[in-house]
Amino acid sequence: MIFTLDTAGKTARALWFALFLLHGAQAQTTDQMQFTVQALSPVLSVSQPLATRLRITNRSQTPMYVFNDLNYYVSVWAYAGSKESMRKQIIEEAMPPPPRRENFTLLKPGQSVEDIRYDKLDDLGISKPGNYRIDFNYRMNLPREFTLGLPVWQGTQGASALIRVVNPSHGHTR
């Protein structure tokens, strides 16, 4: 592979992503953390973005670190009412640079960290009215050299949100 100066940033992100996927640390049990999602508005018009609250809560008796920005480690898929998978897409810019110590938050038992995520429905493959299930997968599997000696929780959690997409209103209803 030949890389030019224009692609240096993309190359660095691609190499980080490869390390992230291929050299992950041993996953801990998933019951230590609880990942939840909530659609802030479960009924949307086709033109509105989907806003969801992502939350990870420490359910263990041990303090653990998690990455500050939950969006970096979340993948999203939409399914139509017929359970048909919609278009899937990886957004390259969503891959973080190698983490620094300040990128992690210590969660004591019972504490949570949350983030609000906005997705365009078109990016999820949703272009017409209907009922949809949006699956979110939070996967933290950092190589040990990127955890900076911190007790970082490692594992995978999934959660779903149900939404209804309607046509935009074209005037007032009586």
C-alpha cells in the first residue's frame, strides 16, 4: 500500500482502528456494566434526526474506567418492522485517535456516564415512514498499551430503541 501526505490522517485512523480490532485486551464479564439507550423522541418525521441518550452504568462493586465519549465505540443499525436490516455504514471520522489519560472517566459502583447521539435517518437507511428498531452496540476492547495502566472496563453491550417515522405535516390539523 502506498500512502501520500493527503492520506496520512486517514492512514493513522485506519491503523488505530486495526489495532483496536485485532489486539484487544481480554474482555471482562458484561454484567459489570449496563449499557442503555433511550430515543429522546420516539416519533419522528423523515426529516428529523434521531436523538438518543446513551448511558453506561457501573453495576459492579469495583471502580472502573470507561472512555469519556460513548459515541466513539458505538455502532448503530436500523431494522424495519419486518426485521429487514437497513443499509449499514461505517463512518470513518468516528474512530478516535489513540486515547490519553484524560479520555477516561472513573465510574464508582452505581455511577453512570451518558452522551446524547444524533443520527440522520437517511444515514441509517431510513427514508420512509414506518416502525423501526435501532440497535446500538457498545464495544470497548482496547489493547493493553492503550489503557495506560488504568482498570478500563472491556466488553460488549447491546441495547435497542424503537421509533416510529411519520410523514412531515404539511399544514395544520383540526
